[in-house]
Amino acid sequence: MNSFQCKVAVVTGGGKGIGRAVAGSLAEKGASVVACGRGERPDDLPDCIYWCRADVSAFEDVARLRYETERVFERASIIVNNAGVQIEKSVVESTEDDWNRVVGTNCKGVFNMCREFIPSLKTAGGGSIINVGSISGDAADPNMALYNASKGFVHALTRSIAVDHGPAIRCNAIRPGWIMTGMADSAFAMAADPEAAMRDSLLRHPSGRFGVPEDVARLVVWLASDESEFVNGACITADGGMTAASPIRPGLM
């Protein structure tokens, strides 16, 4: 894999979960990393990662994020749009505030980041954008209507950016499955019997386990590298084989 020594990565939602793993993995490869989130810098964030407080749903915050990145590191070459929120409700139960929160972060946030950074990426000679989508954008999880729809938007926007801005910009998406973060815990907690739901879900994973943030981070590193230079406009599933499997559970045949 090529050196990341001259690359600068911006990771949204970089304070915890998948974003934290992505930021750490890119830094370990030698990239300069800017991580952002809506709160203060996490106390245990490695010193080598530059923190910028920003809400990606606010365009002025994204503009400031780009300014800070270029002030400190001159330019960005990798953008990882990971920030996201999840609300466990059906369409009928969802409120306008729910809409604004989910669509504001998951859709508008990705749009804001891409619109703000694409011109400077092109000026600097090109770059790679990696959007974190979800298998829920293709196969809907129950009672997560806005989240499901928002991830479908991310996948479609990914393809549009690749078509409109290639070859200077490569834009790909990752569709994680059950990655054990706070979001997954919240989803399982909705079940009448969360432990039974987890056991049932695990049986549907040919990999024999749930995912961890590092599984996604390794894929981000590859997509950000020159090793994947012919991959553009792709939505790559990382779910341990869950969506490849039949609904028939092992041991019941």
C-alpha cells in the first residue's frame, strides 16, 4: 500500500465509534488527520489527530472546517463522511424535528462536506471521498424509516459525485452492516428480547461474528489509497455476509 505521508484526511464524526477507528487508522498509516464532531475534543483522542468542533449540518461550520484544515495542513486529499444519527421510528411516528435531525446530518451533512471540499480537492490535484452509508439504505430495517432513507441518499449521491467529478475525484461509499457501536446497541434495544434478537442476527452472519469499527476503518484505508485507484462510484458492503445469506437460519434445514 502506498505511503500516506503526504496525505491529509478529514474525518467527520471522528470522536467515537467508526469515525474514531477511521481517524486512528489513517493516522497510523502516516496521514495527517483532522477529526470533527459537534462536541469538545475527546480527552482520549490521540495527540496526533487535530480536532475541530463542527456540526456538518451547518454549512458555515463546514466552511470553517475547510478553512482550519487548509490553515493547518494547506490542503485536504481524503474526505471521510462518517457523521450520522439514527432515530428508531416509523414514518408515522417521526416528527419534523426528527426529519431535521436525521436528514440534516446524514444527508445535508454529506452534501455540505462534498460541496465545500470538492473544488479545493480538484485544485490540489484530486482526492478521494469515502461516504459511510449502510446496508439499511438498500434493505430497510424496521422502525428506522428516516435513517434508511438517508442512507439511500448517501449511496445515490456517491454515484453522482463519481460521475460528475471523475477522474480528479474518486467517490465511493461503504455499506456497513451490524457494527458494534452505540447505534447498534440502540437498534437491538428496540426488540422485545434484545438478547434473543442479537443471537438471531448473529446466526445470519456467515462470518460468525458482528463487525467492529476497525473492520470499516481498514476498508476506508484501502479506498483512500492508490491501491484502489480504479474503484470509483462503488458502494461496497461490509456486513460479514449477512445480506448475502438466505432468511433461512442455519440449523433449521
